[in-house]
Amino acid sequence: MLSYSLPVLGHKRGGIERAAHTLADGLARRGHEVVVFSHDPKPGGAAYAVRELPWKAFVNTWTGRRVTMGYLGNVLTLMPDVREFDAVIAHGDSFLAPLVGKPVLRVMHGSALGEARSATSIGRCILQLGVYAQELATAFFQRGVVAVSHNTTIDNPFIDRVIPHGVDEGVFTPIPHARSEEPSLLCVGSLDGRKRGQFLLDAFLDGIQPVHPMASLTFVGTTGPSHEGVNYVTGVSDLELAALYRRAWIYASPSTYEGFGLPYLEAMACGTPVVATQNPGSVDVLDRGEYGLMPDDADFADVVANLLSNEERRGELAAAGLRRAREFSLSAMLDGYEKALLELTEGYVKSMASV
């Protein structure tokens, strides 16, 4: 498996890194030999092995990260020695991956077109449009391409297989008495960019905290400005993250784009109601508002404040969210990847035999 990064305690990592770890660990615990090539060390307790991916010093620079991911990363994909493996799973930059001489399963964690639409700078928009062209070509020319959500296939119609993310019900599970005594909100994401944590922070300070003076807001991401009732945590484990979900009265996310929206699902699995702005991921996971609230920006603060005051409605949303979360089990996700890998490797063997 190829993944630039993996979860590291105390360091900010994104959803793709967590998804790569979850998939690798799940497959390894099912008896498969899994090796992840990465710039990060092996996470504690992981059942898979880790080998260092080349170019670590360069990629970890500001310039290196921006020119590698989506572009030079296609060359980096060819550098690890994969001759001993039956298949390669790539979580990005796989346009040249068929040249490694092994069957390649590319996981599309969303759409670069969606990223471009939500970009906050012209430069990032242009870069993402270039990546989108590669995603289209990859799905058109390569057989083993998987999307993690149905909304991804709208932007990329050449993808014909969807394997949604799964949530580990052994970790993300409800414990009702774990709720905080005072009203509390949780958001997984940074203050800037498409996650729009700054929007949530402003909504909390100007519209929610005045109604609920004892309320708190916790961000899982990078540290931000200090305010009364606002907390920041970085690089938590899944067990710690689950505890934060269970503590919160509401999971609030004003993100403009999510390829899937795993935090929505994890929050619901912990019995926490979700309030999110409309984006492809929230529409998919919340089923257009069936399992969570999806207010406009102008109403976001009021909707959250009102929900904090309405215990009965929170209970209804929590119950609906739990039903929805059960549809996305980790076991079903791993079944899907095992099937995809088996079909891919069998097809590769047959094609090589016919040459």
C-alpha cells in the first residue's frame, strides 16, 4: 500500500491517512500480509508493516508537498520495490502506477473537481483541476479504481465500483453517560480551507455562546486563537477521538466539500447528532438531511443553538444516526476490498497468461 502519511499521535493528519491506516490494519488482521510505504512511522499497535517511502525530506517541505502530491507523486509511486507483492493499493497519484508491473487498486477519496470548486485561492483551484484531469484518465484507462462514495462517481463517471468507508463499531460506539454536563460542540477540521472552522468559531462566539454561555467548542486539528470555551486538540488516537464524539452534544461541521464525510459517520456511530452544511459528503452520509440537520450558512448558528436547547430532538437525531451508522460497518468495507483485490489479481494473472 502507498500512503504518504499515516496517523501520528500529536500531529495533524487528515481523513485519507486515517482511512489508509484503517484499511491496512483491517486487511492485516484478516490474515493478509500488508506493507505500507509511507513517510511516517508505523502507528502503535498497527498489524501491518511499514517501509519508508523515498523523498521524505523533500516532500515534507512547503514546496515539495505542493509539487509532489498530484504531480511528481506519480513518479514517486514507481520507486518502491513491489516485486514481492501480489497487488498494490494506492491512495493517490497512481496515473503511472501500472508501470510497476503489478495489479493496482486506486482508491479515490473524493474528487479533485470538488476540491477545486471549494478552493479558496486561484492557485489551488488550478492545481486541483490538473489533478482532476489525471483522475479522469486514471479511471478511464485503469481497471482497478474504487470510489469511497457515490458522489465521487458523479464527477468521475469512469469509476464503476464504490466501497464506502466503514466505521469500527468496537471503537465508535455510544456511551450515553459520557456526555458533558454543559452544552458542547465538536468539529474535526482546521480553521482555514474548505473545512471552514473559522466560520464555525465565529458562529459559536457570535450566535451560540450568547444563548448558551456555558457551552464549549472543541476543534480536532491545528491550534487556533484563544477564546473562552474554545479548545483545540491535535493528533488524537481513535479511542480518544471516539471519547470526544461521545462527550459532545452536537457534531458541527460547516465544510464546503467532503469526498465522504467520515466524521459525520463516526459521530453518528457514537450517538451524537450531526449538523452540517450541504456538500457532496454530507448529502451522501446524511441522506439529504434524513439523518442529520443541514442548514444554510445564515441559519447555521441558530439551528445549532436551538438544537442544544432541545433534548428531545437531539435524541431523535441520535437514534436516526445510529441506524444510519450501522449501514456502514468496517466488516462490509473490508469485504468489499477483499473482493475487489481478488478480482483484480485474478484478472491480472489471466491477462499475463494470454500474453
